Amino acid sequence: MGDGSSIEWTEATWNPTTGCDRVSPGCDNCYALTLSKRLKAMGAEKYQTDGNPVTSGPGFGLALHHDSLTLPYRWKSPRTVFVNSMSDLFHARVPLGFVQQVFDVMADTPQHTYQVLTKRGRRLRRLANSLEWPANVWIGVSVEAEDQLPRVDDLRQVPASVRFLSCEPLLGPLPSLDLDGIGWVIVGGESGPRHRPLDEAWVLEIRDNCESADVPFFFKQWGGRTPKAGGRDLQGRVWDSTPSRLTSVS
């Protein structure tokens, strides 16, 4: 994992930690868990720590990688970087000191824009005052269903330059979604052999909410057996708005 990414809304990935534990229904068919099992079998060094079989799996145990902290310094040209595509930086077993080291690297490489996504909004909120928030760090929470909306309330209390939502895999409508203080919304359907269906009405409701609130809207995929199976068109067009790297959300 590193320079270059097939994820439509970023350009590179950086994994100073790997592994995680399932915390909500959006995790049920986790791509990273499945990929970690395969990487472990291939002998990949980062994926030799096994997790709890109930919440995690082979190669997906939480692991810190201090040697990966220097990777962004080796990227000479500016890029947008998804932090921990294979983990969650705000997992309970990631020490505050290590989270601070990751933030120090991000602050020290302002040529890059970092996108940090978590399902652990409560810990994010609790640690926020112990972290420095440089302008090139965007922070987001995953919101797959209405009962996960408290994560958005946690996110609103974090002093990031851009706060964003990843509604992927979207598992139901979000009629109560409040976009106050939110600077970007990504929506996508689930992929894989056990993918759950995505209703167009759910997507349109969020898109219309974004348009009313003047929030950039990015539709990543319909999903299906593979990520590309359903394509990206929504009502005849691709929706791929993103915040400016200089945009600041108050």
C-alpha cells in the first residue's frame, strides 16, 4: 500500500497502522479484512498479526508500523493521501503518542493533503484537543445508516480544516442527516460476493441535501460483485465534487 490508489477520491494510501475490529454493520463485509487474510498468506510483513476471530481475522490484528512514518517524506510531488486504508487511526489500541506522531508527520509535509477516516467518532472527539490540526489534514467519519449519525455530531467538534462523511457502504436512508459544519460527502454502495443492495432513493436524498447545503457531493460507486460492477453514473452523470485543498470549514 502506498503511492497510487484505485480509490476514486484519493491519490495514494499510507498505512502507519494496519488491522482493525468490526464495530458496526458497515464492517460486516470489510474489504480490508478480506485483503489482509490474503496478504498474510502471501507473507506480507505488515499482515502477520492475527486479530480476534469474532471481530477481526487472520493478518488483521491491530499493528503499529513505526518504519512507515517516514513514507510521506519520500513523496516529492504533492498528492492527496488516504491515511490508514487498512486500519483505523482512532482504534482504542492505537496509543495517543502514536496518533500524535502521525499528526506530526502530516504537519511536517504540508505539500500533501491527508484524508483520515474513522468509525470511532467518540475517541476522535476525545483526543482532538491533544492533537495539532494543520490545514492539510481532513478528518471524516463513516456513516452507513441512521443509527450511526452520532458520529457526525462527534466530528463537528473537531477543529479540522475539512470535515467529511463517507456514507459507504450506504445501508439505508439518512433522512436526519445534518450537514452543518460538514465540508464533503462521499456516498457508495457495497462490493463483494455478499454485497448488500443500494437504493437510488437513499443516494438522491443525500445528494439533494448536499446541494441544498452547498456541500460537495461525490458518488463513488453503485457496487456489486466487484467495486466497478455497477459503475458510477447517477441519473446520467458522474458526481465527483471535492473540496478545494484550501477550503476551510468553520
